Amino acid sequence: MVVFPNAKINIGLNIVEKRQDGFHNIESCFYPVGWSDALEILPAESFSFQSDGINIPGDPATNLCTKAYDMLAADYALGPVSIHLLKAVPIGAGLGGGSSDAAFTIKALNELFGLGISLEKQLDYARRLGSDCAFFIENKPLYCFKKGDRFEEISLKLEGKWIVLVNPELHISTAEAYAGIRPLKSENDLRDMLKMPMESWKEVVKNDFEISLFPKYPVLKEIKERLYHEGAKYAAMSGSGSTLFGIFEEETDLSYKFNEYKVWQGYLK
């Protein structure tokens, strides 16, 4: 079985408060994009995990795909599998790539072994692996709150819009990003702001991480400004960085304009 774990962007990201468990409560809209890894899971004589493409640091035994398998194997009679991950979505880029790999592993194992795990239980499993893993179970535009693992439906529809993602190949850890944050409740409801015309989002739909990360990494601010210069209706940093995205009304090939960076572009669904 081969699946394609896709990335996501954050359209607006408010860091509301620090929780007693050390995490933060946030408010954001998660929106899936087509930049994806390739994940192959096949029955095998013994369990194995290997990856190609972008190098994934750390012990393979601690990879989220392995953890997802171990978690389900503790509750279900799974047979051994070989997992092969072709990593294409940048790491530490604010795109949720590792979380998506984990969630797609849960969904693929559920299908491969006919486990019949309910949607709610799949969400619960995903929440154990990471704050934004659960989003990729349903993998559709959602308003996200709490740790980014609780969701409400949102009427935001960007189907047919063109998106350009630019990654300057900076790895920004979650800990580094949060170190410069002062949590503050937003005066306005993000869901209401996203009902406004996209042209007005520039002034009101913010990513709180930009406040501390732009001065530290000026290239991020520069890329955002260049996206607006090229005609983006809205541009922002995704998650805790370091990927910037621009949303355009029509197809706009910017690969040659940002050829010093990693670029993915395509239509939103």
C-alpha cells in the first residue's frame, strides 16, 4: 500500500496561553496543501522502517511512523510490516510533515489490516503522537484550538486558488520558536476574520511567531515581502516556520524567482 502524506499550512496562528502541562493553547486554521511525502507499507516477515530523500535525524526506532505502528500493535493483532518513507516535505518547516506521516500510517494500517478503527479512535491515537497529528486524520480545512488537536468545522473554501510555498531550508525547532513568544488572547475571532475578503487578511490575520522569528531570521520577512511583490493576495509564515506561503488568484510560476530555495506550488483543493 502506498499513500502520500501531505503538508498543511496555518492561515492565522494566535498563541493564546501557556498551559500547565508546558504546551500552549493556540487558535489557527489548518489547511491541507499538496506538497507530500510517499509512504509505502507492506506485509513482511519482520518489522522494518527505512527512509530516503531528506535525511531524518534521530534513531529510526523513534520515528513517528514506527511509534504509530507500535501504538496500534499494542491494541490490535497486527502482522509485521516494512515501512518505507520517501521524505520530501522539509523538516522543521511549519508544514506538519512528520505529523502527517504518523497520521497516514495510522490510516494505512487500519485499512491494510481491516481493523475498523472509528474516526474518533483514530483521532485519539493521533493525539498521542503529536499536537497536530490529529488534523491529518480528516485532512480537510479546520479551525483548530487547544494544543492544535481540537477542531471545529470552518466554511473557508480556497479551492482553485494557487499557492506557492517557499522554504529557505532553515530548521526551526518548536522549542526555539516558542522561546520568543508572549501568549496573548486575540481581540478578534479568527473565524470571523477569515470570512472577510482575502485582500483584507494582510492587516488582521497574523502568525504570532513572525514577531520574534523575523528579526532573528531576516530572510523570512524578505521572502514574505517578495511574495506580496509578486502579487500574492495573502502571504504569511506557516506554523512555527520556516516556510512562507503566498496565495494567488491565478496560477503563477515563481520557481525561477525563488530558485535559491525549495519551492512547491500548485492548486488548493
